[in-house]
Amino acid sequence: MTLLPVGTIVSCLANGNMEHPFVGQIEKHYERSALVKILAHHPKDKLNARELLQRVVISFDTMTPARIGDDPTAVTPQNVV
């Protein structure tokens, strides 16, 4: 677990709240997680993001610093339901 600084743009894996990976920005640290503002998400997660008020608490284990080109809307065929 790496403690990323507040303000870092991160790529987050899907969790119980979001069905697909998304990109966000760390707003606040907790013990083993962070409050992340959702910046970009998969179109199918539009209602989930809105319901969460564009913020979600995510474990540090499920996030990595975002790279240029991280695209949460890109869906590979095996992920399409």
C-alpha cells in the first residue's frame, strides 16, 4: 500500500459501487483508503456516479497513479455484458 498525496489523479478498479474502472482525484486520506472524486467513468456507470455524488471511498490497494491515456470508457469485449 502506497500513500498517494492528496490531489493525485488515480485509476481505480471496479468495486461494489462502480461496475467498471474509473479515474478520479484523491481528496482526503483515511487509514487504508481515500475519498476520491470521480473525474471520468464508463458510460454504464453514469447513474452510479451520480448516485454517489461523484465521490467514493476506495482502498489504496485498488488504485494506482493514472497514466496519460487511461480511458475508463474503453471496454474490451470480455467485459461487455
